[in-house]
Amino acid sequence: MESAEREISELNTIEIQYRKGTGRDSKLDARLREFMRQNRLDTTHSCDANLAKLRRWAVSQGKKIRLVPE
């Protein structure tokens, strides 16, 4: 998947902004879940699994994901 993401242009990048909180995954996980709900993707129980699923979905759409802390 890493090589597939490298081949995708920077123009096809989806930026997901999230607030940095005290917990590493708390704000990021909430933002990932919100984005996945908006795009009708099923979520999982862990932040890492949600991120992996979202990356696979983005590559299949010809896009890549960039996480941007506020």
C-alpha cells in the first residue's frame, strides 16, 4: 500500500484535520469516525484499524490521506 500511495499525486490528497488532545487517539479517532461516517464507510473498534481501513479506501479511490494536527 505504501508504494501505491507514493504513486498518487499530491493533488489527490485528502487532508483530515484534528485537534491534538491529551490522549493520543481520542481526538484523531473521533475525527476519523466522523469522516468515515460522511463517506459511508464502516468503522472498527480501534483508531489504528480505522486508519488502515481509511487508507485502503482512499488508495482504491486514487487518493491518499494526510493527517494534519491543528
